[in-house]
Amino acid sequence: MRTAVCPGSFDPVTNGHLDVFVRAAELFDKVVVGVLINKTKSSLFDVDERIETYRARVPEQVEFHVEIRIGKDEQEILAFARERQVDLIVMGRQGRGALQKVLFGKVTEKVVRKADCAVLVVPLSYRRRRVHSSDK
């Protein structure tokens, strides 16, 4: 069974996240949405609100699993991928500063460097570019 994991805090839930989940589900037998809880960061929504928001918006044909991990983002992502022998980690590029933008984002950059499996980095502007390219 080919498995992909889409990890993140998902706070707040966006259409871009959902688009990536659905597209990953078209290519993999199982897609796990890894909801990360980092106690050192403040959240807009509690984890139950985030999960319920996703469940209501994910198409029925998409096999959707949620795994909640508490801890340091990159460590939890890497541990989960190793434990579950994940084939692909799908991550967004979320860098804030100029240097971080070059390096994808702090967490993404660490996962790319240390992962035992393939990592797909989806740029923040992915959905917007896809919509514009389909207009042509």
C-alpha cells in the first residue's frame, strides 16, 4: 500500500490544503493528514475544530485519516514517516523571511534534509497558479 502524509498545524484550514489532500489521494492508496500540535505556539482553533472542518469538506471518495502528534514539528513528522514507512511527505513552503523563503521554511527545510523518503514541497502559490493555468 502506497502511503502519503500531509503534515501541518492546519490552523486555519484552507482550500489549498484540501486541494493537496485530494490530489495526493488520487496518486496514493492512503493519505494521512498529520495534525501537529506544538505547545510552544498559539493556535487560532483547537484540534477538534480543525479536524471537523476537514472531515466536512473532504470528498467522500477520498480515504482520509487523521493522526495527531504533539511535539516539535520536524521531529514528529520524521518520526511518523519512519514508523509508518511512508512513501511520500507532502509539505507546504511557508518561509517568512528572505532567507527562509530560499530554504523553503524552517520546518520544511529540516524535513527535506533528514527524511528517509521522498518529500514533495508545494509552494504557497500553487493553487493560485493552477487556477490561472487552467484558464488558458
